[in-house]
Amino acid sequence: MQYLSNNKITNQRVILRCDFNVPVQDKKIMDDNRIQKSFKTINYLLENNNKVLILSHFGRVKKEEDKENNSLYIVYEYLKKYYDIEFINNPLDLSKVNSSNKNIFLIENTRYTDVPNKRESANDLELAKYWASFADCFVLDAFGSMHRLHASTAGLSTYLPTYYGFLVEEEIKNLEPLKGHIDLAIMGGAKADDKITIIASLLKKCDHLLITGGILNTFLKVMGYNVGQSLVAEDEDVLEQVKSLIEENKGKIIYSEKFVVKRGNDNLVVDLKEIKNNDIIYDNIIDFENIIQDSKRIFLNGTCGMCESDAYQRGTKELFNMLISSHNDVYVGGGDTVSFINNWHLTPYFKYLSSGGGATLEYVANNTLSTIQYIEK
């Protein structure tokens, strides 16, 4: 892999792909961790007299109306505090870059080009070629997006010399221990649908897989338990895959049988067999302290419940405390999990917090990423 740290780039026009897809609430950035982690690469490029064009996606853009609430302008306002930066409001017209005296630009959300026809997310090489025409080289520093073969992550490497930035290098090197054996993997989050292949891969390299959060609901449903009105996967293929995983990994897949459900105005802690038809599971209380203590290398991805609500944070906070008390090496797979750890000021107690979400999952499960395979090929 060609790392930026081993290749001094000076006096060039550089397209830098970052991952600025940060959580926003009430027009305020709630967690700036991904932006801050990009500064090392940005600063290096600027200090070496390069002109830097930053690309990033932001949110989901499926139709024209989605653009209004998914503009990168909020990130531009944040970056203005640190850089003399210019905002280009159309990712299909970068002509301003050539006439501007600025050295750093933020280009509007790459996913704007997915309307009306998917271009960014379909890795449209003509789009990549257009962006590439404004640069001499490509620096990929968007680890959190490297599980997607998009024009801005993969396609650009077809036309430009390509290097991996400092953030990507940090991620690859810090996640190296997880390419081998894992004592305990903990999988949470809302939906099972998009995690089944990852779970199957993780089961091949771990002693135990602790399933929690909304994902657990689907596993319980397949096992014949009543989960009330809780969120579950409906796709028959997914349910069949879950059934096979359960049958093939008896004793390896573990789960806690204590839940928080809402009945009327009350939040009640109930056992699995006490769940009623109208209950909705909002939290899962973990009771595997002994296994956590005995697991020297742990990978955590996802939370135990609907943590955005204060009422349903108990399971996740208790799990975090068990992990911290174990003094074992706990690696955390990005996304909302890292945001909660940062917001609860628990960062120093974990071995490594990845900036990726789905990308970290794919890397840990498969020991590589789709974009790395594309670029290296």
C-alpha cells in the first residue's frame, strides 16, 4: 500500500477524499471526531504547498428533496474555523477551482450526483474522470467509506496516482491485531439484514459472538421466541441465513435474556419468556461478565439499545463498564458506538476507537476492504 507518509507530495493539485459524514442534530455537528482525524493529512498537504480539493459524501441522497438536508455546507462552516477554505456548491462543476487563489476547497456532497441517475454510488468512471481532471494525484483518507466502491473512493484511482492518508494508515495499523484470532466479538445495532455476512465471517475467527441490540430480536424470532412488536428482519433469505448460523454455531453465539420493554408509561426489565405480544424491546441488559473478563482480545460494534434516548442507555453503559473493568484489549468499530463512548468521556479506557462503521466491520471480518482490493488490483 502506498502511504502518504512514505511519499512526499509537493506543489501538486490533490484530490483528498475524506469521510465527513458526521452526525448532525438541530443543524449542529454532534461528533466532530472524523473531521478532526482528517486534519493531519490536510495539514501535511497544505504545508507542502499543495492545492487541496476535498470530496466527501454526507447522508443519504435518493431524490432531489434529500439534497436540502444533506449539504456539506455545515462542515464547511466548521472547517472555516481552521482553514481559509472555499466551498464549491456543485460537485459537477469544479471550474471555480482553476480561477481561485485559495489552496483548499470543500466540494459539495458527492452523493448529489446520484440524482437523477446513480453516478457516485455506482462508481461511474466518467464522473471520476471529470474530478480527476482537476488534480495531479489522489489521496484516500476516508477509511469509513472504503467498504464502498464509489467514484470518489475507488474510481478516482483509475486516473490518478493514489496514496493512502494518515488516517487510513492509522486505522490499518491499529486494527492489525484483529486480522487474527478474536476471543469475543460483540455485535449490536438496529438491524440484522445488512450484518449477516459479517456475522458469518466473524464466527470463523472468534471464540464467542455476543449478539445484542436490535440484531438480537431477529435471532430470537428465528429461535421461536416472542419478541412482541420489536424491530425484526422480514426478508426470508435473511431469516434462513440466521437459522443456519444458529444451527452451525451452538454454544458460540451467546445472548442475554434480560430486556427493557415499554408498557404504557413504564419501562420494565423483563426476562425473555415474559415478553408480551404488544411489547417493544428497547434495551438489552448484558449478563456475561465472566466471559468478558476471560476474553483478552475483544471487538465491539454496536450498542445494546436505543441509546439516543436516556431511558434506554442502561444496557450499553453496563456493558461498557464490564469491558473497562476487564482491563482487556477492546477495539471499537466506529459509528454510533464511538460517538457514545466519546460523549460519555470513556475514550481513554478502550484500546482503539476506529473512525469507521461498516468499513471497520468489513475489514475485521474479511481482513481487507473492497476499495483496497480495487486500488491494489
